[in-house]
Amino acid sequence: MGSLEGRVAIVTGGGRGIGASISRMFAAEGAKLVINDLGSSPDGQGGDQGPARDVATEIVANGGQAVADGGDIADVATGQRLVDLALEHYGKLDVLVNVAGILRDKMIFNLPEEDWDAVIRVHLRGHFSTIKPAAAYWRSQRNPDGHYRIINFTSDSALQGSPGQPNYAAAKMGIIGLTASTANALGRYGVTANAIAPGAVTRLTQTVPDEKRVGEGIDDSVSPDNIAPIVTYLAGTSSDWLSGRTIGAMGYEVKLWNNPEVVSTVASDGPWNLDDLTAKVEKDFRPLADGLHPSIFMGQLPS
């Protein structure tokens, strides 16, 4: 019996890349799936029903259960429909995995507003569109021992400040805040919420360097298949202890990121005198902040 036997999961962006790897491992571990993928280009243009349908067909051919949906995840009607599909086909919903995303990379001084809006829409609105109906369903179950799971996808781009991805970094950092809020709001209903910051070569990443290629494929260490195991663990019933956190996964490493925390405080007995504040900030904050100085990105000049 697999670790997800009998559990029902929605996977957005489940037709290609990391999402497809997750869908396949979930199915191999016994989960019943609703696989959503718009099948658009990496920048969100167009659509193709094929990717979601092909992965679902493959899973069924291998003895699993899966249905496909090719809707736009940033449309709230799509999120509701995915929850309805899970309930209609399988009678329940246990796990929601939000992988779907797009890229429109530019430096901030070259970024068109439509590219800002498109990336924010797909990532943040796309997460909202599924989380809201899933949360409403779980709240209605009134089962604090339900082992329900929300697994969102953030990025090192947000955590480390990729200079050529201001829209993507903003959206992905927003997902961390959304994850924390959701974890705090839904814990009483048996729901955990965590975010994955993945590292893998997919069609959304830059062209694979020659040294990472093996024949016509890629080095196993950067395969999206390496992200699926930690997601599968989080989707199971033994991960109730972990919620509101960000997990890094790249190659053969899995990391627990710290939550934001205060690292130093300066205080005054009354309203600040500017000279006193300046002296204290320089003395106490500067040594700690030097490692985060923007100059660490100098020399990295994406278009």
C-alpha cells in the first residue's frame, strides 16, 4: 500500500515539469488525482489541453485514477471547478498542490506593467482560486484530524531576491505570506499549509548549460523528479507536525528555511534623536546587514 493510498489530490500545473513529476509520484503512491494544466507557453500565452490529459491518461493506463482539466488557474471559476471535480469523481479532497506558474523576466526598469500583472495574476490569484474553495470544503467537514494539506510553490527568487525577476519574486514572496496566513487560519480544521522553494531544470528555467546535459536529457541532479518526494511526504498523513513553513528542494537536498525573525533591536527612552538613532543603527544593524547588501548581485545582469 502506498503512502497516499485513498487520498484525493488536486495538482495545478500538473501536466509538465515539476507538477507532472508530482502527479506521477502521487499516483504511484495510491492517490486519486485531479490534474490541472492550461498548457500555455512559459510566458502564459495560449493553451493546450494535451499536457494535463496526457499525464492523466498515462496514470490511468498504469492502473491509477486521474481526471484532467485544462482551465486557467487564475480564473476563480477554475479553482472552484477543480474542487467540484474532486468531490464529484472521488467524494472528497485531501490535498491541494499549487504548482502552476509563468515567467516574464525583465529588470525592474524595463518591466512592462502587463508583464507585472500577468505574473502576479497567475501565481497569487492562481493560488487564491484553489485555496478558497478547498478551505471552504475542509471547514465544512469540521474534522480537526482530517490530515488535509495545502502545498504551495514559492521560489528562491523571492527568498534571495533575483534581480531580473521583480514580478516573479514579488508573487512568490506573496505566496509565503499567503501560506503562513492560511496555516494559522485553517489549523483548527485539520489543515496544514507549507510552501516549497524548488530548484530544477524545467521549461520555465533558463536553457540548461552544456555541462548539465547527459545525451539528449539532463543531469539527474537537476531533474524535476527530485522535487516530488518531499511534496509526497507533506501530502501524507504523518506530516501534521509541519505547517506554515518553507521547504527548499533541489537535487538531492531538502532544506528547512527559517521563518522571518527579528535579529536585532535598538530602542530609545523617548522620541528618537536622529543622531542617536543613526549611531545605534550603524553600530547594531550594519554588521548584521552587510551580508545582505545588494552588491552580492553585481555582475548578474539579466535582460
